[in-house]
Amino acid sequence: MEDQKNNSGRLPRKRFYRARAHSNPLSDSHFPVPLTPSHVDYSLHYPYFFPSEQDTADDNGDVAGVSKAPIPICNSKIRFVDVGCGFGGLLVSLATLFPDTLMIGMELRDKVTEYVKERILALRVANPGQYQNISVDRTNSMKYIPNYFSKGQLSKMFFLFPDPHFKEKNHRRRVISPHLLDEYAYTLAVGGIIYTITDVEELGDWMRSCLEGHPLFEAVVEEDLEKDPVVKLLTSATEEGQKVARNGGLTYRAVYKRIAPQAVDKIAKSN
């Protein structure tokens, strides 16, 4: 996150951050992108856990805005990513559910990204010690996922209510596709989970078909889904999911697990 301060603790108002519902992921946008995962500056995103050497110290020797003795976090790398995080509803819900896990939202729209930054900063001020494990970055996940995450780094990826790109000529813009799943499989650890959901039936079928056809993913069984506390958040935590629920709409969910190559061989032999 950029070095911004929201000292009031007041949540930002969405009406001041109006933006188009979606952006073209194939267009050229200008924003900084880390060269490699090792170039991601964690001190900008999670200063509570990774205080910067450039932070000034106050009279007591404490780093400004950061606890003198930051609580060590269990997972020292980002483990969850919400691709196309929108206004950050899922991140906020996950922050307290997994307080020892670093997570980040990726959002292409600049005004929406600024809103999420301000929202997180306000929550940190109003709730000392909480919401320090979430952040957001303006970027294009369809182009730069490998710049942020190393092989097997992630344990959860979320793709909630993505742009359906209805026209067939625009299907290449969809955030779930066979070639992009190769990148997601690379960054996901074995056992890691991809969560997808949409209110567009055709897109739901598309995402499920892509995942089903990829050799490194298999569907999570219903019994495991019922035990997963995250599944309930797919519809309740996001602004888009809440809107669908208010309108009585249907949703189409596909949740898949990253499997090891040897597991793929076993499945092939069993068939």
C-alpha cells in the first residue's frame, strides 16, 4: 500500500470512488510492477510486521505508526490473493478469520484500489492490532501474477464475480482460462484452493469446465466444502454477492484443489 494516512478511523465513502464496473485487462496501464516476487516490498503493505528501515523513530525509540515489538506473523509471505478484489469486502472478512496469514487484493481500477487502501487504513486505526495482515495493490493479475508470487507460495486464490465478458471474441479476457490456470497452478502450493463464483450461469460453466479440464486441479468434494469456513464468505462478504442475494439471484460456484503431478498419474491409471 502507498504511504497514506487515515488518522480519523472513518471508513471512506464509495460515492467518492466511483468507477466503471470492469476494466479491460488487455489494455496497457501504467503502474509500478515488481520485477520478481523478491522485489515485492512487504514494508509498504504490512508495516506492522515489516517495519521499513526508512521509518522514523519517535522519542521512545518506536517506529512511527508501528508497534515497538511487532508480533511475529506465522506466514512470512503472502498466502491468499483476491484477484479483482473490488471494494475489499472479502479481504476484510478474511483478515480476522485468518489473523496470522498475509493476504492481498489485486485490483485494476485505480479509484477502487484507492478506496480499499483507505478502508484498510481506517480499519487499522479504529481497531489497533487488527487488519494489519491485509493489503491491496493496483495491478493487472492477468499479466503479472508471476511477478508477485513464487512457485507454490499461495494457499488460496479467489475469483469472485469476475467480469463475464459475454461476447465470444472477448472470452480471452476472462480471468479463468486454460493458459492462466497454468500460472495459477505454478503459484499455488499442492493442496491450495481456487475459489470461483459468479451469478452468470454460462460463465460458471466456463470456469468449471476450465478447471475440470486442467490436469493439476480437481474438484473439492462437498463434504470438505461444508467444513471450509471460507465457502460461506463467497456470497456474503463481497458487495457483488450481497447485491445478488438482495435480488434473489442464483450463484454458480466452483472450488478446486491444486494436486501434485503424481496424483495426476494415479487418476489417469485408475481411469
